Amino acid sequence: MIKMAETRFWKRVGMRLTRELAFEMESKMNAKGSYLDDDLEEFTAIDAESSDYKTELEQLFDSPDEYLETGDPVNGGAAVIDISYHYYQKNRKPRLMAIRAELKEKFEAEKDATIAERMAEDADLTLEKATSDWDLEVSQEIRQQATEIWQTEFDEYVVALQEEYGVASQ
């Protein structure tokens, strides 16, 4: 006879887990760090609040399964977190790169006029210096604007998910 592994529904993550998987997940819930994304030219944080969930898990598995008879609850908040996390991981980089390309095209269309205007205002400014300054400023401006646009789009996506799952803040 095959013995089924004992599981519990852990509300914090919104899913049913074995004891082994729950403790493995808990051990990774306080990871911190970052990596350099060369395409985005920025460090991407890998961070989670450190906390000790061991006691919570011990109590969960030492107690009877509270959802054995009624079935696991639907956790809208956990669903929103899970869906939005995967959306963020999958879509952030390609969308940021697309936004940057759109912004670069916009700025490039104005490049010659902007450089000519700056050189007219400053007679000592050379074409090389004006172009170099423009390139640096536009690169920084594109990164900043792209990040702001992405964050606005992502926030709107999360709010729509919260409304869909009935966990929108009032």
C-alpha cells in the first residue's frame, strides 16, 4: 500500500505543501542579492523580507489539517502575488527594451535640432562636445522614462488583478 505524504494548506503562500517542501520554501524566503542586467544597464534586486517562518510551519504541521473536510480556500491575495510576480519576471525586460527603443526613436528625431539649439546658445560648444553631452543625457533620460512607464503599466496590471480576484484595496 502506498502511503500519501502528509500535506497542509499554508495560507502564506496560498497552496498545499508537504512538510519537506514547506521547509525548503521557507529556507529560500529570505534570499537577498542582485545581478547586473547588461541589456537594461542596471542591477536587478533579488530580495525578500527575512523572517522566521519555522515556528509557523511547525504549528501548521503539528495541528490537524483544518481544510481536510472543507477543501482549500481560494487565496486571492496569493494568486495576485503569484500571477504578478511571474508577469513581472517574464515581461519586464522585453517591455523595458521596447519602451527604450520607442523613446530612443523619439529623441533621435529631435537630436539635430537640439544640438543645433545648444550650439547657438553657446558659441564655444563644439559639435563633438554637444553630441557627446546629448548622447549621455538622452541615455539617462531614456532609462528613467522607460522605468517610469514600465512601473505605471505594471501597477495598472496589478490593480486590475486585485480587482479581478476581489482583493483590491479600497
